[in-house]
Amino acid sequence: MTNKSNSLTTLTLGYPRIGEKREVKKALESYWAKKISSDELYTTIEDIEKSNWQKQIDAGIDLIAVGDMSLYDHILDWTVYLGLIPSRFKSFTGLQQYFAMARGADGIPALEMTKWFDTNYHYLVPEIEADCQPCNNFQGFLNQVKRGQNILVKSANPIIISPVTLVALSRYEGSLRENVEKLLPLYQSLLEELKGYGITEIQIHEPILVTDETAEVKEATIKTYEIFNQVGLAINLVTYFEDLGNNYGWVINLPVEAISLDFTRGNNLDLLQKYGFPSDKRLGVGIVDARNVWQVNYAQVQDVLETVKTVTTNISIQPSASLQFVPLDVEREVNLPAHLRNILSFAQQKLIELKMLSTEGNGQFWQEKNDKWQSFKALAPHRPGVQEKVKGLTVEDFQRTLSYEERIKQQIKLPIFPTTTIGSFPQTKKLRRLRLNYKKGELSLQEYQEAIDKEIAECIKLQEDIGLDVLVHGEFERTDMVEFFGQRLSGFAFTDSGWVQSYGSRYVRPPIIFGDVERNEPMTIREFKIAQALTDKPVKGMLTGPVTMLNWSFPRADISRKHQAFQIALALQAEVADLQEAGALIIQMDEPAFREGLPLKTALWADYLTWAVDAFRLASAIALPVTQIHTHMCYSEFGDIIKDIEKMDADVISIENSRSNNRTLEEVTTAGYNHQIGNGVYDIHSPVVPSIQQMVKQLEEGIKNLPLQQIWVNPDCGLKTRHWNEVIPALTNMVEATKIIRQQA
Ligand code: GLN
Ligand code: ZN
């Protein structure tokens, strides 16, 4: 691509693929329900693809990513393009096979799903079986490229997921190198084919290079680009989410035309200044933040660009990663206050920013932006009191008054193997309608609350009948565990259409933290009191923890995440105090997103873990010794951070049981975890009602690993997505299983 005078090349790395009105979700669900044909499904996808390209053309982007559209997940797409089909799916073909791998079918489990680096997007983990014969199945991809070329002509810039990154993220046998080498001939033929199409440049996504460096990855990467180089197609090697770290030195010397780096996270700017950059390569400057929703801070970005230009002037201007991690268009958010909306930038706005950054003489444009930032700052609810409070925190604020061993003597006495649930009970259609009616003003607050209270009463009665030891109110008043609290705190904003894909057809609307966080009034006390008044059994006060609130939101960019987590923690601390005052003997503060905040480089873990643990402690340390603090985490892989989790100093933790091999319990025992733990006795993600025997077996495993007094009995997550006719027999069986175990103990 030749540079026009005074203008830098602009390039994109992927665009949101869900459609402005969530068309893809709707089409997928209709297809699964057999209401539309596969042709209709493809038409939807291609329409969105086309309109995405048009938007990028209209914005004047020079090199436009092609191949970012997906029916479910782009990693699954590449798994299929390469013929990496695990044998259990071989009896299926076509779309049936694709969706069986994504979602399971006929009792055959789907591929495992896991988080895409440190984002909240989940990909399907490829399984490369030892005897797997990869094969060329690129037609779907090539069709996409053809369509792109028809519309974009020379701008079409195909995205290729590198074999190194793909294998590194897979489950495989043997070495990384031999698995990569198996795939190289296929990639080579694909590149040849693209060259034949007249494609000028491709982008190869290689995010694995920002994780801890390993000799294996280095070796496989060097080999790969040696082979790719032989094709004679211009390659842009693309990395994102962090800096190249120790990989920098050798990566910049790989035989490629361009290297793209993220300048919004990590230390790439330092590396660039320290080690220079080859003059014969283009540097892709990922400067427009693809992971957050704030408009470019022009002065800051200019500083970075000026520094970059002291090293090399052969640069392109890009988003830091694919724009799939931000919502589509801020113009739709008519319900946000104007002064906030004016400084937000979603995918559509980011395209304009790219263009404006790439050309000179846009002083007016940036001046207007700057004015908008200024008026936001003047109006934003900054609360000096909160910032002062955070600055004035002392060691005692993070410390419960007695040690775990001392305080549990004072806490509530329960039968051995106490039974409980994680908090939510089924969110029925009726309930959702109720909330909607209230939102629309068709129900008064009083009518709404009466209806909620009726649900609570039925739920308490049910739990008593089943014979659970520790009850919950059921969370019927909550839409979402972060949204519910965010709406009751200052400093959080919510969008109407700010959807971002989490996985497949599941999208989320992350809240935006825009100002200081403070609790305006009690948030959960009314429902707690209603529930506790109905029973002699203890009811848990139920809160969402500070780290999860932060990790599932778009954070502010002007203060640190740590500071934001502490602000949220202080707001929750006030709620803990009020719950205690209202008579709660047990308070649960969920932290399902605690682990996902872990940085990509292990060298950075300690810093995150220190403040994340502190945030939880700050929120909970106000609890009196008699108050039992619980937490809940939606995963069971914490062998590597178990000691940090112990430092959170919760009295009881409940966790997911998906690794049914009980490795978690072994890790917990080996590490010497001393607090109480409820290793979910059944998987709530499945509609299957677990049998008594199955749960007895699960509990027997627990007994082998842990002292009896340490074990709790609970499902592995909240029950809100299940139906009552699944929940009632499941919990009844759980209590029966506990009775059997109690007799054996
Ligand atoms: N208390 C919440 C619930 O039961 C926890 C949800 C979660 O772990 N994600 O729904
Ligand atoms: Zn959970």
C-alpha cells in the first residue's frame, strides 16, 4: 500500500461481528431452533460482513481486515479450516459438525471453552489428537476473502491465525514444534492461493508472543516465518494485549514486512526506544485502544507517536487489537448523559479516530474532542471524599480483628457437611416480565416489591422443605450480579445497546465506570430482612465482590484499576456493615472474575494478586469475628494461586467442580489450604439432575482429601439459568447424599 502524502496507512484488525441489532445472535438461535435454513443464516452473516466493510471504507481505512466474521468463534473456524476434527465429532458433517464442536450434541461433549488471553471473550480450545491428519478445508475462508476482494479490492487484508498461536492454545500430544510442522504445508498452500488471488498483504495474528517467552515458541515461530517468507507474500505479524517482552529482540528480525504492536498496554514503547526497530519494516502502531471505550486522549497519543517517530517513521496507525472487544456505535446510546456520551468511543468512533490520527491538519477536530473531555471533567461526579478515603487507608482496614482459627470458634454452629446454594434460584419468564413491567412504569415500586417478596417467601419455604442448612433469598430482584450493584452505586453507567460478544451467541453489556464509586444507600438489606424474618435457619447476605465488579466493567483510564477496586470495596464494606447490623451471620461476596484479571505475563501476577486480594479484604474485614464471610469462584483451576486465595481470608469458599477428576481438591490439600471449602457437588450448567450416588461419590472424594470440618456441600454455581423442575430434585438429592455421608463420617 502506497502512502498518500502527509498520510499514514490506517489498518484494522477485526470488527465486531454481532450486528448492530444483534442479528447474528437472533439468526443463530433461529437456526438452532430449526426456524431458518443454513442459507438464511449465511445471508445474515454476509450482510453484516458487508456492512462492516462499508463502514470501514466510508471511514477511509486503507487496509481492512477480512476473515473476522464467524458463526461462533474464529478459533473454531481455524480448527475446521485445518481439519483438526477430534474423532468424537467425525460422524457429523458441515454445520452440524461445527455446532457439535461448539455446543456438544447427542451426549457428545463440546470442545472446552476458555478465555481468550485476558479478555472476556471465550474461544473453543482445539484438540489435536495424536493420530490427527490435518487437511485443507479452507473453502469457507477463501470465500470470505473473495467477497472481501470484490468489495474492498486492494484494501482487503486477510487475517490468518498463526499455526504457532493456534497450537500453543490447543490441547495436543508431543511437542509444539512437531504439531506446528504438521500444519505448515497447509498454511503454505493457503498463502500461495491468496497470492494467486492478487492479495498484497496478509496479517498473521500471533498473540502468543506477548505471553512468557519459551524456547519452544521461539523455535516454532522462527521456523514458521522462514517457510511463510518463501511464498513471497507481504506479511504483517500482529501482536496485541501486552508487550513483546523478552521476545522483542528476535521477533523484530523475523523475515516479515511489518510488525504490529500494542501501544496501549505493556512496555512496547520502552522496548522500541531501547532496542530500535529495523528500517526495512513497517511498524504497526496499535494506539487506538480496542479494549476500552474512551475517546483518544490526543495529547497522550501524540506523545507516544512522537516518541515512536524518533525511532522509525515507517508506521501505520491501528487499533490495539480487533475491535470485537468494544460495542458498535455510541450514537445509539441516547439515554446516556451527553457529557459522558461525548467522550466515549465504540468501534464506529474508533474508525474515525484512526483516520484523524493518520492525517495532519485536524487541529479543529481534536480541539473539539478536548473541549468535550474538559466539560466531562467539570460535570463528572468526582467525589473528593472517596479519593481521600482510599489514600488514607491503613493496615487495619484490611485486617479482620481475629485470625481464622480464633474467629471460627465464635461463628455459627452448623451440622457437619453444611448444605447450601450459591445464591440465585431460577429466573423464570414470569420474573423477567415482572421486572420489565416495573421498568416500563406499568407496576409501582410497591407492587413490584410485593411480587419479589412473594418469590422470596416461596424460595425460603422450598429450601426449608428440602432441608438445606444455610439459606439464600434467591436473588430474584437482580438482573445481573454486576449490573444490580452498579445501578445502585455512583460512578457506574449502563448502555442500552453496548453489546460485546462473550462467546457464541452470548453477548454482555459491560458497565462503564466513569466516576468515583460510592454507595448512596443500602442495596440488599430490604430483601435480606424479608428472607431472614421467614426462617430460623441462617440466610446468607449476598454481594458481588469488588474485583469482579471491576473486571466485568470498562474501567476508568485516569486512575489505576487498584484505586477503582478499592473504591468499590469501600462501598461494599458499608453494605457488609449494614447486613451485619441487620442480623446476617453469614455474608457471601462472590468473586467469579477474580482469576481472569491475572496479567498475561507471570512476572506481573504478584502485583495484581496483591491489590486484588487487598480489595476483597478491604470490603470484608469490617466483619465481626462472629460473622462468617464466604466467597464463590466460578472455576476450579487455582492450584497456582491457592495461597493468594487463602490470603483473601474468607472463612468459606465455594468453587466449580468441572474438573471432575478432583485435581482441585488434591491441589488444595497439597498447598495446605486451611479454610472451609465447598467443592461444587454437581454441575449446574447441565440440565441433567444429578443422582444421589453420584454426589455421594463426589463427597467421598472430598473426605479423602480434606478434614471433615472443612467441607461444605453445594452446587457449583448459582441456579438462575435452571428450571424449577431441575433444581428441586437436584437439591433434594444433594441433601440425601449429605445424609448418607454424615452417617458414614
Ligand atoms: N451468587 C451468584 C448466583 O448465584 C453467583 C453467580 C456467579 O458465580 N457467577 O447467581
Ligand atoms: Zn459461579
